[in-house]
Amino acid sequence: MGLPLLLPLLLLLASLQAGHSTKCNSQFPYEVKQPEKLSAPEGGSVQIPFSFCHPWELSSVLSVTISWRWKHYHGEFIYNTTPHFIHKDFENRLSLNWIKDRNNGSLQISNLRREDNTMYFCRVYLTPRNHETIKWQANPGTNLTITPAPKKTAQGLPSTTAPTTSTDGLSVTGDKRSSGSWPLTMEAAVVMALFSALLKIAILGVTVYLRWKRSKSLWTNDRAPARPGSSLPEAP
């Protein structure tokens, strides 16, 4: 590509960079826009989007700083980009999704609490070349409503608890399966096997003892001598 073709392209890029601005479309020279209302569940997270405009060309802007207030227009600051600051009530819960030279972004609040139910205001600080810092703020801000946390148990699903069933005299309760109730656990099976074996041994022992006692009694009667007068009378 020759110089005659490159020159118009370079001039176009230079004009776009030098002429780009974030001028407001309204009658106000400075504005910050936010949604009036947002809601999110307790324990969840929310993103509060914002955008701002001003009459300055980006090439003439030295720095832009974003801050956030809460509760009311002149409330405490909870976040600041430069110098970096996060309110103690929002430690590890705030993050700003914003890139320099952009005029929009969002503030993310995580692990929402009931105390977060209030108003939030975005504030912009802009420092042009050879000019003092200009600051303006959203009015009104965003009213954030924290709703109750959703229940952990899903509604409409069948119960996972099966009715109590009896297996070999033991009550077993478990989750439902397509094939029926849960089988006995390994511990229960071992106990049942030991109990059955001991019961069989006990019955066998009693049976052997009774047979031994009976055979001993018969053996004693066979070997005992006849007592005098113990014989049967003779027939006449």
C-alpha cells in the first residue's frame, strides 16, 4: 500500500481520536445516569449500571475518577477509584466494572445483605488540561431493594424420602429409587449375619444338650440294678 493510500487513513484515525467526545444529548453539560430502581435477593449480587457525559474532548482530559455514595445524596463514600477506597461494610463485596476513557460501566455488589437496602449515587471527577477538577453526581440515584433469599428446597419436585419399610425385622428408611427401597448397609448386614449365626448356634447347643441329657437318663436306667420289692408281682 503506497503513501497516497495510507495518508487519508491516518488522517481519518487522527480526526476520530481528536474529535471524539462524550457530549450530553440533553440541555445539561454534565450528567450521570443510573436506573432509578433495582432489586436483588439477599445473599445474591447486583450490578448498578451508570453512564456519564461532559462537553470535553477526550484528548483534553487528563484523568477521570469514579466514586460511589450511599443512603442519600450527601451520604458516606463507599468506593473510590483513585486513591482506591472501599467502605468497611463492603470489604470483599464491591467491584467497579469500568475502563478508563469509557463513559459507562457498572458497580457490582456481591453477597447482598439486608443493610444494603438503600440509595446509591455515582459521582464523577474530571480533570481537563489547564483546568481545575470538575465533579458532578447522579440525581436521583438508584434505589436498591433487597428481597428475601429464595428457599433452598425447590418447589414442585417429588419428595425424596421413601416410606419406612421392614427388612428381616429391621426398619430401614432411605431415598426413593426406581427399584424400591434402599438395601441394608454393610454394618446392618454384618449384624444380621452374626445374629443369625449366634441364634443357630444357640438352638443347636440346646438341641444337643437335650439329646445328651435324654440319652444319659436312658443309659443310667439300663445299668441300674433292680431294687428289692421293686419287681412286678407274679400271676397266680
